[in-house]
Amino acid sequence: MYWISKGFIFTKVDSLVHKLDPRVKLLISIQFFILALLVSDLIDLAIIFTGIILFANISKIFSKLIRTMLFAVLFSGIILGINIIAGYSFIYSLQIALRFVAIVCSTSIFFLITSPDELEYVLRWFRIPNDLVFAFVTAVRFVPIILMDALQIIDAQKSRGLELEKGNPITRIKNFVPILVPLIVNEVIRSGELAEAMEARCYGVVKKPTVLYELKLNFNDKLAIPFCTSIFILGFFLSI
């Protein structure tokens, strides 16, 4: 679980993609997402996965993307089984399952190559209210932390003799109580510390706070936009 969970945490990497403007990163991720929604043929899906893997290699996030992909495969197996039970053909069910994995990977790419600070700049660029921006960025920052806290608590409780894999479903649900209680307590304490930090920084006093950095397109951004867009247009017309 630790190995998979690290696939959802942003890590600064020295690559050309990481140096791009976050708006360009968002555009590339949206293009992958749209193509993953449109294609249905297995050959087209294979091309999409090839493009995602190549982009991940250029971004130096391939190892992290593999972890996200394995996590998505667990749910895609459930989708595959439900569609087969519902009476759909195996090929069609496989297409739906692989499309789900492609959608998850295309979405995950953006968060793996974009820091929470850059995400905040993008949301502010879209003129989204400051409170919504703060809430969303804080959630993005805290989700990996909560996941790691949960895994640490699970390991600590297992070392004390807690068994999560044995018993009937009701017993297994009850066994999660010793995990949920300390997890909730930890997050309540953390939220209180966050509130004190916001108050110390006079959050909300200024309606339109200034930012330290402004988003500007550099030469690599101006090259990446037409290049990626042309590939997206080509893929769009080939998929319809």
C-alpha cells in the first residue's frame, strides 16, 4: 500500500515538462482526458496508452504513473466483471475497463507534474473565488497526508494484534473502528493547527490578495501548445 500511495504524491523532478507553465500542463492533461473518453476501439486505446507512457517517460514520472495505473486496474477489474455479468461481450467490457484506466491516468498526469502551488495559480487565473481556491488546494495537499496517516495507523494497530483480514464482513467493518478513531482525531488536530495558522496570517482580511509569482508563457510553452494541440486534433479526427 505504501508503494501505491506514493504514486499520488507530487515530487519535484528536473524535466522539461515540469518546467512548463501549469496552464499548458492542464491543457495536455485535458487533451489526454478527451481522447480517452472518445476512443473505444482496442487499437485506439493502445495508442492512447502509448502516448501516456511516452509522456510519462519524458516527464520522468513513469514509476509513479505505474502505481496509479495499478490502483486503477483494481477498479477496472470490478467494472469488467460487472459488465460481463450484465450480459455485455468480453471485448466491449474490456474496452470500458481500459477506458477507465486511461481516464484515471490522464487525470493523474496533471497532479503528478503540477505542484499544489502551481495548481493554486491556475485556479486564480480562472478567476475562481479565493475561498474555493484555498479549500480545493488544501484538499489536494491533505489527501496524500491523510492516506499516509491511515497506512501508518493500520501498521501500528496490526503490530498490536489487530486483524483486518479475518472474520465475516461485519466483523471486518468493526475492526476498522480502532483505525478510524485515531485517524479522525489526528485530522481534527491538524485542522485546528491549520485554522490557527490561517488566523496568524490574517486570512480573509484582504479581499484580493496579491501573489508572489505571475503566470507567463515562455518559449517552451509556446512551442508545446501548438505541438500538443496538433497531435490532439489528429487523434480527435481519427477517433470519430
